[in-house]
Amino acid sequence: MAVSNTLNRTRSNGSRRTVDRGFQVVCLLVASLALVILVTLVTAILFRGGNWLSLGFLLNGHRENAPEQSGVGQAIIGSIVVCLLCGTAALPIGIGTAVFLEEYQPLSRAGRWLHGFIQLNVSNLAGVPSIVYGILGVTAFVYMFGLFGQIQANKPPPMEFGATYFYQTKTLGKKWVQFRATDPTQQVFEIVAPLQATNESRQAIELNVIDRSATPPSDPELRDRTVYSGATASILSTKRPWYFHLPFSKSVLSAGLTLALVILPIVIIASQEAIRAVPPSLREAAYGLGANKWQVVSTTVLPSALPGIMTGAILAMSRAIGEAAPLLAVMGGVISTTTSLGNLMDKSPVLPVTIYRWAQDENPAFENLAAAAIIVLLVFLLLMNSVAIFVRNRAERKHA
């Protein structure tokens, strides 16, 4: 009987070792397959786009029908601005929500219901496709549910701050002059009386208005500030860097807030896992020294969980910088602008949308440019992951 039991145990151990070895082989094959696919894709991208990488490519913008002169300069700036807005909105809210869900357990019935409702929705939202967030961003940020009216072409937004409107016209001396607009909704102004204006040197002058039947003045200085009665002036505007309006319309601010919705569940879940990994003994020791709840969270829990929180945050931002579908819904397929990004209400090309548009172009050269832009995007992702590793290791050493 003893011999039989020994043989059965030996066979069982041998069977388990065989299963273990088989499972290791399967895992190794799957990992090798993923690595081969990754290397193949990267090699193909480097082969197609490597020769197109240059300093001009990194500085120039898109130029239609001129791929040799096109670049991703505007797209790089747009992606950086959008990701900064995304991180500024998502990280504080996500980490704060994770702290509430893990460290503050409500005792009241309503509080427990709210706690469970938030946790359920965070888990569900983590699996929602990004295009759904794009549609939500259009409704919530671009149009703001129609609460502030609609932005129409050639008309100022219903609510705006930081914009100055003025009319501009030419005098008989072929000089540009401008004067302040009292009604921005009036696109064309008919000059019928003397007006206080400024000349091309920004000096204050008074326009001299004369009838069309009158003899034009011969004095050059007077001609430079003389216009015919009934002449028209077109409206222009200057927008300061803090220019802001409601609704946000199709702007980088709408894009950044929409991406914040995309990564918010990821930030919350990653932060929750990092907070759960903090040993309960640290909390008990802090309470034993007389610390209150906030002191325990701020001086013990968060510093201990910081490496995991930062890793999750950087990985979430890595997803945000590569998202194209929400940005196509919120900002459209813009790949170039005539002016640089001056404020948060402007549109701007971003790297994922630029890659998407170039890859669809009929010109084969733009397909090569798309490969080069993918290389730039991969470099950004590698830099972000390197920063995550550096921050995590430094936080671990500091905490230790």
C-alpha cells in the first residue's frame, strides 16, 4: 500500500511538472509572437519613414500638395498642449476619487449608496470605447448642452472674455487706420462722421471725413487720415492669450477635457490599486502616533502609493497622446492652421489625427510622412514611459 501511494504521488508530481513546463512553453511562445509582431511593425515603420525624418520635418507644418516641405511642428505643439490640459484635469480628480473610494468609507446609508454608485460607474466606464467619449465631449464641451447658445460664423460667441474688436479701413493716402468697434455683431461699418482712430504706428488720430464730391486734400499728412463719407470698414479682432468663451466650441480645451474623460477611469483604478498595496500597519502606526484621517492619508498613504500612482498616471497619459477618435469628434480632422496656437479656444493639429489623415492621402509620399510621424509619436511614448520609471524609482528610494 505504501509503495502504491508513493508511485501515485510520483506520477502526480511528474504530471504537474509536465503541465508547468507546457504552460511555460505556451507563455514563451505567446510572448515571442507579440515581440516578433512588434519588431516587424517597428522595422517597417523605420524603413518607410526613417529617411523623411529631419529638422525641417519636426518644425514645419502640413502643406497641401507639398509633402517634401510638410512636417509635424504644429502637431507636436498641439499634442503637448492637449495632453497638459488632459493631465491637469484628470490627475487631481482621478487621484482624489481613488482616495475617497479607498480611504473614506461612509457610514450613512446615502453615503454608502453614493460610494457604491461611483465605484460601479468607474468600473463600467473603463471599458467604454473612446469614440463614445468623443460624442460625449461634443455634447458637453463643444456645445455645452446648448446652455450658452451656439457659436455662428462671422459673429462673436455669446459669452467671451479677452477679445477686442475694431474696424479697419484705408485712407485716401493708402494708409491703414483702425478704430474701436462698439457693436461686434456689425461686420461692416459705414463711416459717416469723424472718428477717433489709430494709424499704422499706433498713434491716436482723428479721421477726416469728406464727401465724395469734395476735393481731396493735398497735404500728405491730412490725406493719410482722410476717408470719404460712406466708406466701409471691415471688422477685425485681437485675442489675448487668456481668451475664453462659452461654449468651448471645437478647441484644444474641448479636446483636452474630452481626453481627460477617456483616461479618468484608468487613473482612478490604477490609483486605487496603488493605495490598496499600502500595508495597513503603516496606517495603524500613524493613528497610534495621534494623526487624524487627513494626516494619515497625506503623510503616510499617498507617499507610499506615489510610485504606483505615478506609473498608472503616465501610462494613462500615454494612451491619451495616441487617441485619435475623440479628437476627430471634438476638433475635426484639422491638420494645419494658418496661425500658431494663441489661446485655448484655437484649433490645432495633433499627432494621431495628422497620422490618420496622412495615411489616407492618395499621395504615396504622405504615407511615408505618416510613418515618420509614427516614429515621432513612439519617441514621445518612450520618453513618457522613461519619465514614469524615473519618477517611480526616485519615489521608492525617497520613501525607503
